[in-house]
Amino acid sequence: MKIYSVKQIASNELKLNGNSENPIWEQAGIISDFSFPWENRTAPKTIFRALYDDKYFYFRFDVEDENVLTFVKDNHKMEVVHSDRVEMFFRQDENLDPYYCLEMDALGRVLDYKTRYYRNFEYEWSWPGPESIVVKASETSKGYIVEGKITLSSLKELGLLNDNILQAGLYRGYCMRLPNPEGKLRWISWINPKVDKPDFHIPSSFGLLKFEIE
């Protein structure tokens, strides 16, 4: 299982603006080995970083994409599923009963939902607590950036942060065509789930984010 070390920073040092300009991000290690598990070709570059302080877990995705596609009709959170996006899933254990998903597009819109194995989605669910999750995003000359923060208290409330470890999946939906009438996406992942058909909603797609203790 892949393990990523999440480094600790001082409280209130990291202010999110959606454009990655804060130099504190340089303290974070990077994950860059994202791939197309179901295609025999090199995936466009995706980079993930994370940090934490005494209140928040911070994350950032840098995505290379020559043609960022974002579906906007009613500006409902479900429109994220038809758009270029990055994704994080969090689980309590391998039973995936339940687990929690965040899908985030280049506008900073968040599709948050709860689900249970296998694919019993609860899209009406929302991440608990006011301001417990904040996401900012921006398009760049090379693609887009998504930055966010999640309160540690909400992660603990959901039973996700245990012994300074988050069990998490990191993914990307690479949109090739917006719905007209149907969209088309290709799938990128940090971990190869080693199954024949594209599927992130399985235990083998998760790794570990381990919080370093200073």
C-alpha cells in the first residue's frame, strides 16, 4: 500500500487563494505518480500535496489539462460529475461501510457525498459542520489548481482520522467531452486498483496519508 507523509505546519500559516502562491506549500512532499490504470499510455500530469496544522488538513491538486471542461447549467453540485475534476475518497476501514467522497472541479464546486459498498450513494449528504470544508480553485495557463482544507474535528467525527492516519484515495476525472447529450471521461488514479474495468469505489484503490508528528 502506498503511504504519503503529511507534514505539520504552524497554525494559521496557510491561507488558501486557489492559485498555489503561498510558499508554505513548498514544505509539502508531492505525489506525482498518477496514472491511467485502464489505458496503455502516459496520463497528463497530476500533482498532489498535503499539510496540516492543529485545526485543518490542507490539500492541493495541480492539474495539467490543455482543455479544461466544466459543465454548468443550474450550478448544482451534481454538475461536477460531468466536468474535469479531482477526487478524494476517505474510508474508516476496508469494509467501505461507510466511506466519504469529495469531487471538486476547476470552479471550486464540491460534490460531497456518503456511500457504502457497493455504490450505494447518498448524494443528499453534506460534510458535517459549518465551514468544515473550504475549497478554492483557479484555471491556469496549463490546466487548473484546486486547494482545500478540512477541519480535523470533522475528520475525527466521521471516524476517518485515526492514529494520525487517513485512509484515502486520490483520483482525477479527465473530461474529454461535455454532455451533448452524453459526456466522456477518462480515469486517473494515484493507486492502480488492479481491476479490469474503471472503478475507484473498491478497497484496492486506497492508500494512506500519514500525519507526521513533530
